[in-house]
Amino acid sequence: MRFLPLIWGSLKRRKARTLFTVLSVLVSFLLFGYLMAIRQAFRMGVDVSGADRLLTIHKVSLIQPLPVSYLDRIAQVPGVKQVTHATWFGGIYQDPKNFFGQMAVDPVTFLAIYPEYLLKPEERKAWLADQQGAIVGSATAEHFGWKVGDKIPLLAPGYMAKRDGSRNWEFNLVGIYTGAQKGTDTSSFYFRYDYLKEAGRDRGTVGWYILRIADPKSAALVAQRIDGLFANSPAETKTSTEQAFAQGFANQVGDIGALITAIVSAVFFTILLVAGNTMAQSVRERTSELAVLKTLGFTNRQVLALVLGESLFLAMLAGGLGLLLAWTLIALSGDPTHGFLPIFYIPPMGLALGVGFALLLGLATGVIPAVQAMRLRIVDALRRV
């Protein structure tokens, strides 16, 4: 801390240059914060997926339905504790741009398998009592301004038309669920499968099955048993852990992790050159001052610490402000896509990684000028004046 006045004085020596350097580093870490939030958004549900949950889908594709008769057979597989099902609806609310997931489920078994979906007791009771009832995540409810008691109209696709041919469905919003964890998906809309079956065209099928197993370590064995049970049938299955399924679904839009890494690397390298040039110029301009410091008794190590401390201070200050600004803007504005990425925040690991990058930036840009200053001979330095 005793070098702080000297460091601060050196940075004020060229105020315009220091300001633009700080701004360039700040913007880069602001961008880094948003990229981390985007990366987390595309991993929606992956980090909080249940380790003891498996998903069984059609072997050909997720959009291919499975017979509803599979439910009892899956429930009898050794290692399976609970099983439920879900069916994609795909309705439109007011405008096709208003996309959010809509699934028909069995409310009792669904809520039992997904305890992280938090409903008030009275809302849970209302859903079980109202066949036309539905629940929605807090993110979607907030986006559309929905509240409990609203009537939610959805225009169904042709394959989900009612028995009378109508595509207009109406649901009673009886509950708004929140997430037990920050990464829980609160964007989906769930309604009762028996309502879909009774009012729609009953095909005797569901979209996919979700099951809870007794021992997460036996996930591969249980999955093998389930798929073996329906091998060579007209509707063969593919079973995987929920986390693997969620990660695979996220990867359908590309390897976001690799893309983010490439962008951050390019930005970091560019800022490294800018900050490195700033530090090199600062040391060259203060050659005589460093010689005077050595004359006054500053050791080589103290000079090294002084120059390296200046670089670290600049990088940590600008990087920290950039991360803080990104966190503040994201916390205030939320999802910038208005529903496409409902889980949008900088994860703690992203903040820690940003701080690490700022530290690395300070070390990388300051180490060469610092070593040069340490090796500076007093006589040679005074000759340059």
C-alpha cells in the first residue's frame, strides 16, 4: 500500500492515455460479462438438471411420439422410482414471435419429479382441481404481465386441433411457479394432459418420459434396461440423463462454449496489446525517475514491484469496473431477448474467471516493463536524460 501514491501519480502523468486504456479494458470486460451470461443462458437447465432423472425419447427424434402404454412398463424396470410424461403443445400466444415452451403433463407425478418447481400450496391444490388449469414460470408470467386467475388463449398447430376441428384453446392460469435454484427454467407453461386427451384428438401417445431413479450411479444401467425393453419395437427408445439431454439440446445451436472462448481470446489478446503498449511507453517516459528512485535507495525488487503494481492496479481497476457494470446492467435489464433466453445472469464462476483474466492481463502487460526497469542501470538511465 505504501507504493499506492507513486502508482497513482504515475497513472495521472498522462491522464488521457490512462483514461482511454481504462475504457478499452473496461469495455472488453463488459463484453466478457455479457458473453458469460449468454453462455449460461444457452446452458439453460444443464447445471441444475437432476442427477437422478432420466429422459426417454423416441430413438429417431424427439418430435416422434411414444405410446402412452410405455408408462407402466417403464415403471416396472428395476431401479426406477417414479415416472411421468410430457407432450409438446406448440401453441401461439397472440403472435408467433411470443415463443415459450408449452407442455401437457400429469400434475401429480410431474411436480413429484420436479421439486425445484415451487408452487404455493393453494396453487398446487387449484391445479389438481381444475382440469383446464395451467401453471407458468415466473419469467414468462412477468414478460406477458400474467397473473393468477387470467384466461390464457393459445392457437394450437393443426396436429393439436380439438375434436371439433377448432384450434383455439383456453387455459385458466391457476399458479405461477418459481425456481428453487437460480438456474431453474422459469419460462415454461404446463397444463394437464387429461385436458389435452379429452378435448383434443386422443392418439394414445405422449412426447417423452421423465423418470427418477433410485441410484444416480446406475443411470447407464437403467437406461440400457429401458431401451432394451423396447428394442425392435415400432417405437424404439433412447434414454439418457437429463443433464446429457439438456446439454445435447443446447449444442444443437452450436458449440457455444468454443465460440465464446474464441471471442474472448481475440478480445483479450487485442486489449493485451493496447495495455502492454501503454505500460511500455510509461516506463520509457519515466526512465530518469526510476533512476532517481534507485539513487534514493529503492532496490531492484522494489522497482520491479512498483512497475508491476501499476500494471496490476490498472488492469484490476478497469477489469473490475467492467465486470461490475456488466453485472449491474444484466441485473437491471434482465433477458435482452425478451423471452428467448429467460435464464440470463453472470454465474459466479464467470465472475471469478473474469477476475482471473484481469489479474493475468495485469501480469502479462507489466512483467516485461517491470523486468526492464529492474535491470535499469542508474548511469545508463541518467545518460538518456
